[in-house]
Amino acid sequence: MRRHKRSMCRQLLGEMLQADQRLIDQAEQLKQHRTEQLQEIRARQSEGLVDIDGTTSLRYYAGQLQAQIQSVIASRNVIGKQIALCRQTLAKAEQEVKAMEKLSDKYRDAFLYAQNQKEMIELEETWSATQQTGGYQ
């Protein structure tokens, strides 16, 4: 059960890390697209012709991209907190599994020791019985 919990924590952490990476990629794409829009605005202004409608729409779109970038950053902050919680839970699950494995090893060793003691007693009894009867018959 504890191993299953640990496995589930690992899986969830992996999914969260993938989601974070997707958000990083999305933010980079949005930043790149915003930079392209700002460069287009500069290029249009450097030509000497002022296209107010075109420039206004490009600035509006660049502002929308900035809002999307901020939204992605906020989402990354939320996922970052979830990743931290997943890591803490995973660390706790790892400790629980190790503790149970240690306990299992302890009980197995105790069982094997008891089995060996039992076999030794049986061998001694067999040997004693053969000694009392005078050896092999």
C-alpha cells in the first residue's frame, strides 16, 4: 500500500513537472510573439508613415499577449506550490516505505533466526537420540 502511494506521488509529481514545462514553453512563445509585435510597431514607426489604426491594433494585441504572459506566470506559481507539496508528500512516502522495508527485514531476520534455532534443536535431538541408541541401526 505504501509503495503504491509512493508510486502515485511520483506519477503526480511527474505530471506536475510536465505541466510546468508546458507553461514555460507557452510563456516563451508568448514572449517571442510579443517581441515580434513590438518590433513590427517600431518598424512601422521608423518608415515615417504613421498608421494609427494598425499601430493601435498591434499595441492592443501586444497588451493582450502581456496579459496572457502574466496569466501563465500566475499559473506557474500555483503549480510551483503544488510541486513543492508533491515533493514533500513523496519524501514522506519514501520514508514510510523505507521504514516498512526495514521492519519487514527485521521480522524476516527474526523468523530465519527462529527457524535456524529450531533446526539446530532438531539436529541436536536427532544426534542425542542416535548417541543413546548406540549409533546407527
